[in-house]
Amino acid sequence: MAAAQGIVGADAPSLLMGIRIGRGARPHSLPGQARGARHRTMLFARTLASLVHTFRITGSSMAVLAEWLPRIGAVFTILLGLVGFFRPQLITASQQIELGSPMAASEARVVFGGLHLGAGAMALLLHDPAVYLTLGAAWSMGLLARFYSMIADKTSLQHSLPGIVVDAVMAGLFLGGHLLSSAS
């Protein structure tokens, strides 16, 4: 514990960088580029030391992970929604869906853009486990639908795999926080 407190102390940036600056050393005497690089490195080291200190204060890393997994899922949902809203053809082309009319493009923006944007934004704003569980269940049902489609519609694993991976990762992010917090 004493070693960990020493790392988080005032000397943490130089310790994390593997550089020990003596009392007589003056970093401001470096040339311009080296001074800028040194400043960025010191800023990174201080940020890292602050994160180490934060994790130590807030509890176990499992609790932190359980808190952040659904938030990461919400951010990814928003990112997918932005792509679906502004560039729906990027999603529909990869799924072999043709947008043959303006109405089809509009519908794709609603389904792949608007719904994802709204769900992800509300998940971040409300930060409610029930919302995260709902989104986790929705992504899980999407995953189940992909497997069902492989049987009923005879879609190949090769064509279904990207969607399976996305749905599984998103369901895992939203449900993982609940599973980790209930396990502790």
C-alpha cells in the first residue's frame, strides 16, 4: 500500500515515465520541440497517476468496469445511430439491403439512425440500470433473430458474422455491467 501511495504522490509523473528529475534539473532549458514533447509526456503521466488514484478511491476495478461497460455501449449505440442517420447506405450496403427509393432511405434513417440515437442518448442521460437492461435485451433479441434467420432464411454464417459480432458485443456491454455488479 505504501508503494502505491508513493506512485500516486507528487513524484508520480517522473516515476511513471521512468525519468527521475533531480532538484537541480530544469526542464524549461530544453529546446522548443523537446520541451513540448516533455510537457505532453508529463501531462500524460499526471493524468495516468490521477486515474490510478481515482480507481483506488472509488473501489474495486470490477465495480468501475461494471459502471462503465453500459456507458461504452451507449456511446457505441450513438455512434452507430449517427452513421445510420447521416449515411444509412454504409449500414444497408453491408447487409445487402438496397435503398431503391427516397422513402426506403428515409425508413433506413429512422430504423438505423433515429432509434439508435434516441436509445443511446437516453441511456447516457438517465444512467439507469433498467434502461441498460432494456437495451441489452434488445441487442440480445437482435442476436437471436440473426441466428433464427440463419435457419429460417438460410443466410450463411459468413454473411451473418459481422452482424452477429456487433449484436453480441453490444449486448455484452449493456448486460455485462449488470452481471458484474450482481456477481460482487
